[in-house]
Amino acid sequence: MAGSAELGIFRPAWQRSAWNGHHRYSAGASAYAPGVYHQHRERGKVCPIYHFSVDDVFEALIQMSDWEMRAFDHPFFRFLKEMHHRYGMNCDAYLFLEGNVGGKKRSLSEIPKSYREEFQGATWLRFGPHALNYDVPPYTQAPEEQERTFDRLYSEIERIAGPGKTCDWVRLHFFSEAYEIAPYLRKRGVSTLLLTDKQAIAYRLPAAARDRLRTEGMFEYGGLRLRQSQYRIENLAAPPAVCRADIEEELGYTAWDSGYLTLFTHEIELSRREVRQRTEECLGYTAARGMRPV
């Protein structure tokens, strides 16, 4: 069985204890997370939720427009639709406002609103802000600039996809921690901010809050619920190959111990067959275990 380090994953202390097969129900494990033993014993009664999302979404939207095709005929959106039909997943897509496509600067403002009806019908697909572009993550902007950027993004989302199509869980580019604009995000309907999947846990939280997030897996700060971005799917697909059973066991411990599972990837990564395959395996696992998508 592969361990978390071999999977390229950092696990908080209470999850690492549960991942150790020899000490799964040890006193040490329960000291880190008192509920671990009980949740393993009561798996049939407490079912975790899971969240699936895609970062850096932009080029697929430009291409579907340039190619004058229906949204779900584009390979990116077609794959997401197939995953929804097979496994019942919901998807949050986090958008750039602008970017370079084919060597030219492009913008969401170029996409016609004729896609609105198609996206409105896909109730499982939501859109959220990610950043102005790849090179300008929110943490490099002053709070007022962040709000102006997000205003433009939210305006484009509503124009392209219609009302009611925004995410309440958001991950900002390079895991930007936009605590200064928490009131703005709450007004926009954001309840949860997804932070880094790295060992740092968080980059700008006060030490006491970061420790709480490390030990408990979730923490409320500035009126926002903070959660870790647990599994970057392209890492699970990276060589050396890890067998599906080991990955499913890893996902299971995290989900049942923390009560939730976060899976994410990037638009460009879904062009790779091995990442699509691993994505399908992960989503198939959540469906087989009866986890509820959020």
C-alpha cells in the first residue's frame, strides 16, 4: 500500500495518523482527532460530502465561441457533462477574466450570450472567480482592485451563463487568501474559501488560526469557512504509477475522517488522457460510496 508521501500528498497530523494502517485506531490517532475512531466505526451513518472543481478555466470558453460550437460539444465541457451523467458530480469552474489564446490577448467579454440557455440547463455546473489572468493572482492586487476584478468576472458570468450560476465554494488563483474582502465575497454568496493543498496549510492566516485549520481540517475566519484543497488530481496521475486501490483507500480515510473530500484539477490538465482517467476513477469512488456532491 502506498503512503501519502508517495502519492505526493500532505496530510494534517490527524489524517496522517489515520492513514497509518498499523495505528489506525490508536490512542495517538484519537488524540489528533477524537472523532476518527467513532467515524470509522459508524461509516454507514455519517456520509461525507465532496467538492469537485477545475481551476484556470478560460481557453475552452474562447474556443467554443471561436469554433461556433455548442458548449457541451467542446471536449472540455463534454467530459464534465459525461462525468455528471455517470457519477452525479457537480462541478465548480473557476475563471480567468482574460488570457492569451493562440498568441493573442482574449477576454470573456468576447463570448456571446447565446450560450446562456445551454449553461442554464446544466444545473450541476457553476462558475466562480479565479483571477484577472494567469499572471495577476488576487494576492498581488490591493483589496479595491480585487473587488473590481471580481465585479467584472461576476458580470461576465451572469451575461454568459445567466443568473444563479455562481459558486459558493471558491478557490482563488495561487490559493490567494482574500480575507480583506471577506464581506464582499459573502455578499456575492461565497461561503467557503478553499486554501492550498501544500504543507503550509495557509500563507497569511494568524498562527493560531492556521494551527486550528491544520488540526481540525476546517476553520471559520472573517465570516468565511476555510477548507483545504486536499487532492490535486494530476498529482494522483503522476508517475510513478500508484494503483487505484491505494488511491481509493487514501481518499476514503480523508473523507471519513474529516467529513469532506475536495478534488480539483486544471483546465489544461484535463486535456491529458491519464488525468481524465484518474478524475473518472476518483468520481466513480465518491459515487460508489454514496458521497453527496456540493
